[in-house]
Amino acid sequence: MADIKYLELLAKDYPNIEAASAEIINLNAILALPKGTEYFLSDLHGEHEAFIHMLKSASGTIRSKIDEHYGGVLSEQDRSDLAALIYNADAEIKRRKKSEKDFAQWCTTVIYRLITICKSVSTKYTRSRVRRRLPKYLDYAMDELLHADDEENKNHYYESIINSIIECGIGEEFITAMAEAISVLAVDQLHIIGDIFDRGAHPDEILDFLMGYHNVDFQWGNHDIVWMGAATGNWACITNILRMNISYNNFDMLEVGYGINLRPLASFAARVYADDPCEKFMPHILDENKYDPIDENLAAKMHKAIAIMQFKVEGQRIKAHPEYKMEKRLLLDKIDFEEGTVIIEGKKWKLRETNFPTVDANDPYALSRDEERVLNSLEASILNSEKLQRHIRFLFTQGDLYKKVNGNLLYHGCIPMSEDGEFTEVMINGRAYKGKALMDYLDEQVRAAYYTPCDSEEIGRLGDLMWYLWEGSDSPLFGKEKMTTFERLFIADKAAHKEPTRPYYKLIKDRAPCEKILREFGLSARHSKILNGHVPVKIKDGESPIKGGGLLYVIDGGISKAYQKQTGIAGYTFIFNSRFMALAEHTPYEPLREDGTQKFVSPVVKIVETLPERMMVLDSDQGALMVNQIEDMKQLVNAYRTGILKEVY
């Protein structure tokens, strides 16, 4: 009966033998196509312009297509101009309107060239799928032009379409839409392996962009999970996200992008730290605020104020959760205010300063009434930020702690392991979990914090777990012994700033631990890879992103400007198409110049593995689903043929 009910539901979309048979034919045809190209990026850290450029350019693939088709036809400059048009159509059109004597003729020429490139990037898709990715109202004209041939009888027909586009005055719109279609078709599936938020100016613009993207998934990073926890109202998470973004001068994003009201914090900080220069709390300015410029001195006071609140709230959470084993991070009660020192793990360190006006030496983790008022206000602002909550929900619906896709394993940080290469048991809610079971349980608990109706105590517990995932030593999203925020702010000696990594990061240099991880997740080392982010690869120091004898790839290469001095490059894209796997190594993104031009440097693309046979859709996860769909459709046809279900015409 269950099968009949399912077939009855299926029959609503395929009401007769002809409709069901047509779908079988369509699915079988798709299975015979090459697998679409997958792109993997990690650690975007709010660098919206660089990230969007990577996608628009398909990490150099589009320039390769231009050179392939026009290498012997167009000059280097003309090919660069065509690439610039695809990457940033609005800017290039604006520039051309000023420089071209016959702008209409330029539009006509460019449309022909764009059609050629669009044909090239769409060859892996069915005609119907390509058309679904074309913009509404312009899809008919684009579809006809993309499937133009050399038949003499139709040449005039195609010319007429282009001439009509120009005569109707929509040449600019058509060019922009065609450029967008090229970028969209070049990337079939996008995987973001963690850390959209923090440091860079506009994670909000990245998420706005991705919410309109055709096929994207996320593997949460620790910088994502702390925002997700903040969105539930957890104060430990809230103080962390605000401290980080105030420290990077991201006021446009906080107040304009997400509408978080920082005035109560600003007023409190200006009053309490009026006579404190807060020199060590001055923001790192990677990007200027356009709409909400905050005086640096006030920003520094806000930074210090929220940092002290963070240490207090975190201390409360550490005491409430002894199972987190974070007692070593209780530091406010280890301060000798008269001597100006702090004892950390048995060692005494000299403090830069001892101005802690809100810290009660007898009860250092207690929030003052004013601090509680500020945090209540900030919590209300975050819970009522429609845009932030929409973005966080998108991360939940499209994201996971890890993902297996087309034989590869994706996760942001690490799988907790001991020095001897065994999976570490982590105690959560009174039970021990390790390996895949740990990841599955944590994924379940994180979702419960957002989706499951809970009382305030349960919401608090789950929010605390997300805070633990942000910086706990056994968190698979953190992978370090400790987060030394207090030390970096209050201790000058850099020896105190070190954050030792967990054994995982040494183990993955060898093949055997990577094989063990793949087996744990039901994958084979013969056909699978691990794609990892989180720890920037220091290329300039000779470090390689390829670990475990080619089984694991760390693709955090420093998209974030904050890391580029460490890495020496500006990020990686891992590319997996039907023929090979490759790493694209990027140079720093250069913004639009005042004259409307922009310099684009194609990444260095290195093939890391060539597939023994071309991978078809049939060989992919999508193909496996389609094979099951075909079997379902065959059962539906049989139900019609045997009279179990009646056909409708």
C-alpha cells in the first residue's frame, strides 16, 4: 500500500504513460552527460568582492575558455576586456559608454562573443537546464542564439534577434544577463567549506549573493557556528562576534547590514572608559566604513568593553559546564591587580595594563547592572534582525557539519584524534562520542538549537554547545588547545599568544591517518579525497596544501586580507570536473580603479589528479538519485499498463 500511495503521488506530476516515459527518456539522457564542475572554497571571512570575483571568473576557467576560442583571433587586450566584461559587466559597460564612438556596434560585437563563450560553458547541460538558468524574459532570445547553427536559412534570423535587442534599447541588460549566465553555467555546484564570517567587511553581502545562487552548500566553520549561536541569543557567542567585528572596524556590516544597535554599547564604553586611551584595542582597519564611520578612539573603548563582558560571560559558561574541561581559561580570577600580573597555567605573566573598572576582584565573573543592560539590548537587536536571522536560517537549511559528495569528504576543521592516531572520545551530555558518531551528534544538537521548540534553559544549553564548538579544545571546528584572546589583548609577551594545534594537524601529513578518516566515513582511499579549511597554508614558507600523500587538501590559502601576509597568496579554489581535479592559486584581488578599469590576474591552476575515465552524471551522487527515479517511473508506467492506476489526459 505504501508503494501504491507513492505512485499515486507521482501520478499527479506524470498522469499517463506518455508523460512518465518522457521523463524516463529525459533522465536517461542526463545520465549520459559529463558530470558538472564542482568548486570548493573555504574561509571567505567577509571578503565579498574577492569571493564574488572568484565565482564570476570561475577561478580562471572563463579566461581559459576565452583564450581557447579567441586566442588566434583577438588581441591579448581584447581578450582581457572580454573577461573583464564577464567578471564585472556593470563597470565595463559604464566605461565603454564613455570610450566607444559607436556604442551600439560595440554591443553587437560583444553579444556575438559572449554567445560563443556561453555555448562553451553550457555543453555539459541539457538545453532545458540551460534555459532554466537564463534570466526571465530574455531566456527565449538567449536560448535561440545559443543554439544557432551555420544554416544559411537562419543566419538572417539570428542577426534579426541581435539587431532587435539593440533597437529595443536593452543591449546593456542583455549583455549583463549573458555575462551572468556564463558565470552561472561555469560552476555547476559550489561548496563553501566554512567561515563566511568575521575579519572582512561584508559577510552579509556574501550571503545575499549566495541566497540567489543556483546550487550551494556549506560545511560550517567555527566562525559560522559562533554567529549561529549568537542568533539564538547566547551571550557568550554574541560577545565574541561583536568583539571580533568591532576589532576589525566592521560597523557598516553590524549596524547598516544587520541593523544591530550598538548605541547602548557605545554609550557605556564612552562613559566607563572615558579616561582610558585603550591603545591596544584600536581596530584593525582593512576596509573603511562608508555609511557608519566610528571614531577610532570610541571603537577602541567599545572593543575593550565588549571584551571584558566576553571574559565574564565565558567564565560563567565554563563554570556551568565542567564537562567542557576549560577551567584553564578562567583568567579574571587569576589577576593580581596590585602587582599587575596574571597566572596562566601556573606561569606568571606581566599585564600591559590593570584598568578593569567593571571587574570586582571578589566576584570577577559577575556582570555589572549596566553590562547586563547592554547585553540584553544587544541580544534583542540580534534576535530581531530580520536579515541576520534569514541568513542564519539559510546556513542551517543549506549547511552541515560535514558532507560526503561524489566520493569526497568535506569538513572545515578537523576530526579530533589523539597523538597515536586514534579518534578522541568527547563527552557531551554525559555520553562519549568519537569519529563520525561525534560529528553526527553535534550536527543534530546544533540543529536542535535552532529548530526544536525548547524552554529557555534548553536553548541556553544548546547555545553554550555552539560556543564550545567555537573555541573548545576538542571541538572539531576549532582544533587548537586554546583561544588566547585574553593574552593577545593584555599580555605583551608574544610567547603567551601561542595557540597550539591538536594532533590532527600533524597526523594528516601522513597517508595512514587520512585513510583511517575516510574509512570511518564509509569512503575509500582509492577514489576519495578530504577537503579541509580552517588553518591558513603558509605557501611563502614552503608549506603545501596537499597532505596525506594526496588524500587531503587544505584549501584555506588566505582569501582574507588579514591572512595574506602569512600565506603569501590570496586563497585557493579546488576544482573537480569530469576529467580532473585541480587547485587554483589566487593572487590578491584588486578593486575597481577610479578610471573604471580593473586588473584581473588569472590564478595559477595546477591539475592534482587526472581521472582514469571521464566522469559522467551516471557516476555521480546525482546520477544515483536519477537511477532510482527512473526505477520509480518504470513502476509508474507498469501501474498504468496493468490498470492499477488510471491514466489521465
